[in-house]
Amino acid sequence: MEKEKKGVRLEHISKIYQDPKTGKDFYAVKDTDLVIEPGSFVTLLGPSGCGKTTTLRMIAGFESPDEGEIYLGDEPINALTPDKRDTAMVFQSYALLPHYNVFDNVAYGLKLRKVPKDEIKERVTRILKLVELEGMEGRMTNQLSGGQQQRVAIARTLAPKPQVLFMDEPLSNLDAKLRSEMRTELKRLHSDSNSTFVYVTHDQLEAMTLATKICLMEKGVLQQYDPPLTVYSQPANRFVADFVGNPTMNFIDAKVTDSSTVEFLGINARFTPNDPKQTINASEVILGIRPEFFTIRDGGKIKATAYSTLPSGMETTVKVKLADELVSSVVFGAIDYRVDQPIECDIIGDQICIFDKETTKRVSIGKLEVL
Ligand SMILES: Nc1ncnc2c1ncn2[C@@H]1O[C@H](COP(=O)(O)OP(=O)(O)OP(=O)(O)O)[C@@H](O)[C@H]1O
Ligand SMILES: [Mg+2]
């Protein structure tokens, strides 16, 4: 019978380190609450130094929290060493056993757990098939490519069927093409396995494509914990909005003249919030417009000029000059505007964000109609 899937819960988790330069204590992770649902694929995302690895190492048991409690299912696990947690970690360096062949590397954890020989053979065969390494059982690990080694490392950690599988930037050593292939494999592996995946990355595209939920952190503090598309279209604050999406969101200073009229770059527009209760109290705000919502079309009410055109095949990023500011627009297909060519633009969609300039929190989201 398959084991019941288990999730992880963090309650008020903090980790304090000492800054080696100043000798002062600081929070590497601060007061984090997180519920990682059983069977989910959670990515810990954020810039370098924001506390992703520290958070993962605490959940995996390689570090102990200074404050708070971590649960696996309903069991508090702060006091358990990593080997007592029914979890497993894929290390960035793969940490394969160099004098063992592929089969023995994958079988290693099962042998330690004294799984019967027949079952080891069956499980290793099945898992190697899953990572598409059938027929490579006898190869030594130094005869494998980086991507193949990576798959052995993942197979080895999956073989004992851990409740939770941890990965810290496991694809960062691979080239772009292999990385993209491995993403596809990881997603398949996740749906075929019975495990919960917790995955650290600083690559927003990787987090967007893999995760069922993204945990976005900055300076040790959780900023937003939501499914990727929610993080993308309803960012909690300016930091989140800026970190996710490429090309990045346009941030434009604006004034709210009455509760529904917004003035920016010499343009007046009517803002209609999706939720009528979300009236804007601030007068100084930042408009957040994703490049796909700043469109170029004949007859558009915004008169601008083309600053630069960057085609990338399926789509083109156009930098549009408007009142001496540059705004990014993404249009489908290959288009080439002349430098300084006059163009007409519009703002579309109902996912235009308004951030409070002072707190940078998102205060509203809705439609913006140029007057
Ligand atoms: N053992 C340690 N002693 C002191 N400070 C530490 C220690 N480990 C990490 N830090 C600091 O804690 C903060 C968070 O580190 P962490 O490794 O969790 O970041 P990260 O988000 O994984 O970054 P990266 O993307 O660069 O791997 C950083 O400021 C780091 O310098
Ligand atoms: Mg790290």
C-alpha cells in the first residue's frame, strides 16, 4: 500500500546568524509561517541571500530553528536529525558515490534501510525507467553527462520513497537546454511519485513553471505564498511584482486626483477596481503594468515613439518612449519599428496594479481606461 502523503508546516520559524563582518546578530529567516500541502511542489524563490537555503536546511533538519516549530504531518520534528525524518535531499553537487555504478548509487539508500534484494532490484529498475536511464545500470557515474548524473542523484533520493524531497538549485550546474529538459522530467517525476517536493531556486521562470505554489522571500521575510499565476497577476507588493515576470513589470509614478482618476506621464485615466470595495486612499501611487497589457495598436489613445525593438522569435519587446520615460510592451510575433517611429498605444486588461508609493503594498487591481 502507498504511504499517505505528508505535508510540512512551519510555525513562526526564525533563524538568527551572526554577521561575520560586524559581529551583529541578524535574522536570516524571520517569523515564517508556511503550510506545504501534502503532494505539492513548492518552490522557495528569492534573490541571493534572502534565506532560501536556510529555510530548506531547517525543514530538512540540517539546521535547527532559533524560534518556532516545524511539523511533518502532525509530528513536531525540530528535535529529529535528517535521517529520522523520512525526507531526502538532492544536493547541488549531486554527491554521487564515485566508485559505484548507476544501479548501486540508486540502490544505496534502500540497502541502508535493509530492503529485501528482490524489492531493491524492482524499485531501482522502475525508478531508472522513470528518469529515462534504463540500460545504464552498469555505468560508473564518472562516465555520465551532467544531466545524467543529475538524474541519478534524483533517482537515488526518490528510491526510498521519501515523504518529502528537498532540492537546492539542483539544475544550476546544467546548460540552458538540459535545464529546460530536466524541468520537464522533474514535473513528471513529481506527479508520478507520492512525494511532496520543496525546491529552492532564484530563477523566477523555474519557479513559475515547476511550482504548484511559490514561496517568495526577501531578506528573510516571506513576501507571498501563492500559486504561480496568482503571484504573477496579483502580486502582494512591488517587490514581488518586480521579481516575477520577464520582461519586468512597468512601474510608473502616478497621482490619484479623485478616487477613480489617475494621472501619469501626462495621461489621464479612469481606474475601475475589480473589487469595488478597494478604494484607493493614497494620493501618491505606483502603477504596475505588465508589458503584455501595454499594447501597441493603431488608434490607441497614447501617442508615443518606438525607442528600441527587440524581437525574440515568438514575441517582440518594444521599448516605448512616452513623456521621456521608457515603457516596455510585449507584442506577439516579429515586428520591427523604426527608431523614433510614432506609435499609438493602449492599456488593456483588468490586471493593472496600484501600489502605495510609501508602503509599496498593492492596494488595488483593476482596469485602466485612458481618457
Ligand atoms: N552559517 C552561517 N553563518 C552566518 N551567516 C550565514 C550562514 N549561512 C547563511 N548565512 C547568511 O544568511 C543569509 C541567508 O543565507 P541563505 O544561504 O539562506 O541564502 P539563499 O537565499 O539560499 O541565497 P543564494 O541564492 O545565494 O543561495 C545570508 O545573508 C547568508 O550570508
Ligand atoms: Mg542558497
